[in-house]
Amino acid sequence: MASFAQLGNDLYTGRRQFDFVGKRRTWYIASIILMLIAAGGIFIKGLNLSLEFTGGSELRVPGVSNMDDYEQRTEDAITKAVGGESQLSVTQIGDNQVRIQTEQLGTGTPADTAKVRSELAKEFDVQRADVTSTFIGPSWGDTVTKQAILALLWFLALLSIVLALYFRTWTMAVAALVALAHDVFFTVGIYSLTGFEISPATMIGFLTILGYSIYDTVVVFDKVRENTHEAMSTGTRNFDQAANYAVNQTVVRSINTSVIALLPVAVVVFVGFVFLGPGTLLDLALSLFIGIAVGTFSSIFIATPLLCDLRRREPQMRELAKRAAAHQSSQKVAMAASGSRATPGEGVSGVVEPERAAKAAEVHRERASKRTTHPLARLDRDDS
């Protein structure tokens, strides 16, 4: 832990730096490959939508004392009551509860449902009144989907306005929205590839992911803006270097925040998988766990490098790049005389260690002093 803290301190002060912006093509290619895999899962394999979206019946058998071969026993009981059922999903919830989901039981009449409840009660040795049944129409899922999409559109519209006003540039809003789209699409792709069920609770988790992702991105962008203002006033580093320095200064904070957020969610996911089984809690926790991990990746490797690509060609950033190049070239010549070794931060983030910067400044002062002493002035002093 001490070495990680030291790493964070070195990254913040510039003694150590990672080239996040300079290697942006590597992150882009990796992200594009992952997105293509996610797209393949979404558009080829499809999504495993829950009963709330497709419509159908759900039955629950609580208080089961013998869970041995519960899936086959459930199918046999339903077949005995109403005939075969191909679209049947049987899962265990907790230690003693069986959940059955299907689009239709027999002919879909209340009489068929009653027959199934009786057979399930007999098979699992529970009271018939304890076996519950619920019918959910597909219109309920459609309503939830429309409301979720409407909420997402409002969120993105308001977010764009707020970011553009807060950062006073549209480029940061675009970069943040691209990172958000990356997070949601990639998370949905993971659901498609793994076959995890998407329920209304999962949709709530997706919307929550947006909030976390934009929070992490805004923190990094805030540091980028602070470093850019400093660079514009001093001319010591260009925009890419200022942005890369900002990512290095915030990367440990982002990782720590994500780990702290992921730990309790991971515990909930573990408890959900091992003890509780499918349900609202597991759906929500699973979407949060995947989304937080993906959001941390995008804020570090996607949002800021993309911002640099959007702003690098701006006239003031080109002018800043020329000033920074002239300053760093002059400083490099001055520091070469000292014999000290350059640090990684000088190239990728324009960060010079204070000791080397002081030596360079001393060399500059000596050269300036020599240039101001004209040879004739020296002769006048010698004559006197």
C-alpha cells in the first residue's frame, strides 16, 4: 500500500508519468475491438430480456425442503398439469425457493395456472396456497423501456448543456458523452455475451452508471482545465502534455474511488449469486459492478485522449504548442550542461523536476548577464 501511495505522489508531482495521451491509438484500437465484440453480442446473439419486457407468467414455490433435481421435477410437474412447455426458465432463489418463468402456461387460462400450482405444491410437498403466480403483460415492459429511454435522452441533453457551460467549451461535453456511450454500449454488450438477464432493475443500474461515469470524467476534465490555464499563462507545456499530466494526477484517485465503490457492490453480487439467486438486488448490483469498472476505463483511456484530439487543432492550442516547444527546447539545452538525467515526465507531460528547473534557470540568468555586457563597456571599466 505504501508503494502505491508513493506511486500516486510521484504521478502527482511529475517524477513518474504514464503516457496516456501519447498512446491513445493503442487505447482506441483496444476499445474498438471490444466494442465490435459487444456489438456482435447485441445484434447477433441478442439480449436476454426478463419477463417484465416479454410478458408471461411467474410462479414461486417457497419453503421447499428438498431441492434435489428441482429443475427436472418442475418440468415434469408442469408437463403433467398442462402438457409440455418449451419456454420454461426454472431457477433457485435462496436455499428453499423455486422460481418458474414462462411466456404461457398451457392455454394461458386461470384454470391451467391453478392446475400447475396444484402439481407444484404436490411435487415439492408444500401448501397449494403458498405457491404464488403472477401474470405480467408485455405492455408493462414497453412502458418501462420508453420511460427509461426518455429519461436517458433528457439526461444527455441536460448534461451536454451543463458541461458546455461549466467547462466553457463544447469539446469537453462531446468527449464526455462519447465516454458515456462507450460505457453503456459496452456494459449492454457484456450482458448480451454472458446471457445475464436484463430486468427493470438492470435498466435502473444502467442509468446509475451514467452518473458515476460522468462524475469520474468531470473530475479528470476539471484538472485538465486547471493545467491548461497554467500552461496558457506560462507556455511551459502544450495542451497534450497538460492533459496527460492531469490524467496522471487523478489516476490514483480514480482507481481508489472505483475500488471503494466496487467492493460493497462485489459483496452484494457474491451474496446474490451464492445465497439469494436471481432478483432485483442481484440485477442492480451486477449492472453497477460492470458499469463502474467500464466507466473507470473510459475516463482514463478514452475521454481525455479524445478531448486532446478535438482541441489540438484549435488556433490557441497551436500557438501554445509553439511556445511550449520553444521553451522546452531552450530549457533542454540549458539542462544538458548540468549533466543530470531527464525524467519521463519531461517528454510526456512537460513536468521538470524542481532541481533541474532551478539549474536551467541559473544557466539562463548567466547567459542573459553575459549578453548584456558589451565589450566596449568592459574597455571603459579597464581604462578607469
